[in-house]
Amino acid sequence: MMDITLKQVSLKIFHEYFTGNKDMDENIKKFSDIKLRNFGQSEECSENVPEITGTLSDNLFAKYADNLKQMIASANTNQNKLTDIINQLFAYTTDPQTNKKVVRVNPDLTEEKLQQVVVDTRALVIKLYLTCEQDFEVGVNIYKAIVAQKTLDTVKAQTITLEKERDNQINYDEFSNKPSTNEVAEDTSLENETSLEDGTSLENETSLEDGTSLEESSTKVVTDVKDIK
């Protein structure tokens, strides 16, 4: 039976790894009392997250792939160690009556060796669970980073598209409001023309061909008449 102190230590370690909280509730007396984190309820695992694809050339995807390989390698290593422990407990022997191989308790197993096997097995199982949970959490964090990166890339692309559309609209509006060459020419001719109503045209009309105004011409006529008299 597991020592009470050792069990409490193991409970505390498991609780911290599986909940992320170092402070363990006093009501937790056994391993089944530890509440696991529900990653399925996280935002990154919701249905709103689109399918994400990538290649190993992407740094985050490469890290995610390496983490998966590490998890598989660790699981295989620990499984082999558990197999070695089983081999310490049991061994193949040949049944003298049937002459077939059968599995029996290892004849070399002693009480002292059995206690050591118990200690080694407990440590290995704890390591197996904690390593698996730790690797899984690393994978989840990498996945969250991938989702965040893809979301950021999408927002950047949308921002660039909107800025281009804005610039194109501004250029279009400026081009539409710019007067044509003919319109500029007409406006210039209208400004230079003077209507008779405002008196300008009349002023231009009162000049003679030699540039003398009517007033000057009248004065000259009067003078000439006086001279004649």
C-alpha cells in the first residue's frame, strides 16, 4: 500500500500538472478528485476556428510536428520500461509435461526485489502521466500560437485589401472631379468675354478702329467745328 506521505506528494504533483494550480484543495483525497482542464471548451477548440493548414517550413508548424514526435517517442520509451518491469515479475518457462512455453512468476524474484519493482513502477507510471500531460500542454500552446498567427495574417491581409480599395476610390473620386481641357478652355473664354449688360462690352464697343474713344472723337469734332467758325 502506498505510504500516506508519498501519496500526498504524488497527489500534489498530479494536481499541479493537470490543473495548473499549485494550491491543492483539502477535499482532494484521491487521484479521481483531481478535475482535469477541459480544453474542448477553449476558444481555440471551438467550432468558430476554421481549418488550419501549413507546412514544415513554417516555424510553428515545425515545432508542433516535433512536439508530436517527442510525445510518441516518450510514450514508446516508457512502454518499453514497463515491459522491462513485467519481465522482472514474470518469465517464460517450459512446462515439462507439455513441453510448451508458459508464463510463470520469475523464480529469481525475491521480496526485496519485489519492493524495488513497486517503487520503480510507481515512479515510472507517475513520470509517464506527467510527461504525457506536459507534452500535451506544450502542443496545445503551440496550436494556440498557430491559431493566433493565422488570425493575425488574415487581419493583415484584409487591412491591406481595404487600404488598396480606399486608395483606388480616392484616386477615382479625384479623377472624376477634375475638369477636362475643353471645360477649362470654355471657362477661360467666358471670363474674358464681357457682357453688354455689365458695361464692359459697351466700353470695348465705344472705341474706334484707330483706338480713339467716342468721347475723345466728339471733343475733337467740336474743336474742329470751332476752328471752322
